[in-house]
Amino acid sequence: MLNILIAEDEQVIADSYKLFLESRKHKVIVCYDGEQCLKTFDEHANRVTKSSSGQSSTTRREDSMTVSPFDLIILDYRMPKKNGVEVAQSILSRVPNQRILLASAYSHELTGSKLNPNVELLHKPFEFDVFVGIVEQGSPAFGSNKTLKHSAISASKATDLTSMNVPDGGFMHKGDISDIFRF
């Protein structure tokens, strides 16, 4: 079971994620904009910090947080108030090893962007079996990112991740994404 935080402004999509992931026994919290996601993250992080340290969460420094209450955070790119990249940057500044999945139909807008190595990019629309593979295989509880990358490369018949021709709905990349977009 994974603890998953989702930020998706389209309620039908967010509810579909939640329903599907909960049917696979994951614990899911859904937010509908970037600011709500950060607020929810902070509230849960404060609980984790307070319970693990025995100190009041108000006495800890935000920038010293290294443990996340979530195994995975799934973010839409285009959202009201704060976009997915802004949310990811804020969370990663506090929890550098946080695993984040950025799901976007606007991946072309990220061309040339440098993403943190812990940020995975999934192009919408995608099949739910691809989605669950990324969610679960990329988690230490279900496998490793190395396994996920190998599966994605095999599926696309690519030999070099930097020149991978990724089909719509496939796992795109971790890190510098500028070389793998199809135009």
C-alpha cells in the first residue's frame, strides 16, 4: 500500500485516479489546485514530524524536513493557483528525495526544462495499466525505477534513453526531458 497525494484540477480525472488507486489498496488524498496540494502536504508533513520527533511541528524548520508523509505525489502540470512544476519545486526544496509523477497533456511546454531526477513525466492521455505500472513499479514497495525504465525502453524498442521514441501514454523520462519528446 502506498500513501499518494494527487493534485488534479479536473475533478473527473482526479476522482478516476482516486477510485482506481484505492481499488488497488492505496491510500489516496486528492487536491484540486496547486496551493491546496502544498497545504495538504504541509499538514501531513507536520503530523509526521510531530509524531516522529515528539516536538511541536511549529518548532521545526521547514527546510530541514527529509521525510515525506507520501510515497508518491501525482501532479497535473496546468492547475489553478500553482502549476505542477511550481508545486514540485516547493516540495522538493523540503524533501529532495520525494518521488513525484507529473502527468500532463502539455508536456511540449516542458521542452528544454530540467526536472529533478525524482520527477517522472507521464504524457496524458495514458492507459491505466501504464499508469499503475509507473505508480507501483517505481516504488520500492513494488520494484525499482530501474525496472520501470527497463520496461519502458523494452516496450518502445529503444536502446538509448536520451533518444527514446516514446509512444503516447508511455513513461517518458526522469531528469532532462528535452531529448525525448515527439513533435
